[in-house]
Amino acid sequence: MQQRVIIIAGLTCLTACGGGGGGGGSSSGIDPRLARLDIYEAQKLRVLGDPGAGVPGLPVTADENVPGGGAINFAGSGTIRVEARAAPIVIFGDATLRVDFVNGNATGAIDNTFGTNSSDAVIDYSGSLSLQSGVASQDMPVDYAGTLTGGGQTLGFDGTLTALLLGNPTIALSGADLEAEIDQNGVMRSGTLVITMEEDVDAP
């Protein structure tokens, strides 16, 4: 339980910090990416809340309420922060994860990414990160791997985040790797990776 409290506290802090970095990097007029940021931030508020404003987030799913069968399709956002030497690189993207409680596995991806580069300009990134887990439970380890490229940056990812089911019954999921190691153009950097999702009732 203590580990879950630490993870939730870290998620709330990191998503708030990440949102500020991404929004400040775009000073153009009408940019559809800003609408996506608004959607991401609204979802994060629903799922994780805002302790500073007195807005509670969803509770961690109680062990007895973790689904014993079926599958849930989650959809939301992925937030990545790379502690680059010149300036932090902050990247956002669409995230999906299908958790199959019958077969005990989960698959998904983070794609359609955009964010800042080392010069703090807002750019689109190509590539995607796969999300994979061999279990479907609370405190779920989810492996992520892939490459994102853009603006002269090649970012390589290969790590594991811990995901928590949220709500009673389960209606959301969030997770993080708070000590990610990310390859930036051949140099290893520290960073973070956060996913925040809600059940996608329209998914096939």
C-alpha cells in the first residue's frame, strides 16, 4: 500500500509539471496540438485530481474489486520527460492499453507524439512505444520500448513502468517509471514516463 501511495503522489506531481512544460513550448496561434493538451489535462484532473486545488483523484481499486474476468480497453495520454543537458524535453502522445483479465496480459502503445526538443521548440515526433505486460493485476508491471525521432533528436526507450488500476469498480489506470533511462542521440539521460487512461467504452 505504501508503494501505491508513493506512485500516486509521483504521478500527480509529474503530470502537472509535464503539462506546464508542454503548454509553454507552443506560442503559435491556432495549433490543434493545444486542443489535445486540453483533453489530456482534463482527463488527468478527472483521474488524478489536483491536491493543490483540493480536487480528489480516483481511489486505487481495492484488491477485492480488481476484475476477475473480461477485458478493459483504456485510452488516454502518455507524458515523457527527458532531462537533456540544454533543456528538458517534454513529449505528449495518445496512449492505449487493453488489459485482458482472462488471459492475464496487457498490450498497447503510445503514439501520435509531439512536444519540445532540446531548443524548446514544439515539434511532432515519429515512431511509437509499445506497451506490454504478462500479467493483469494491481501494481501491474508494463514494459515499454521503442524509438521516437524528430527535430534532430533520436530517443530510445526500453524500461518498465508500474501501473495502478483506479476506481471502484475499475474505470481508469495510471502508471509511471519515475527513474527511466532514455537514450538521447546515443547518450543515456534520466527521465520519467507517465500514462493516464480511462476506460474506453467505445473501443471494439
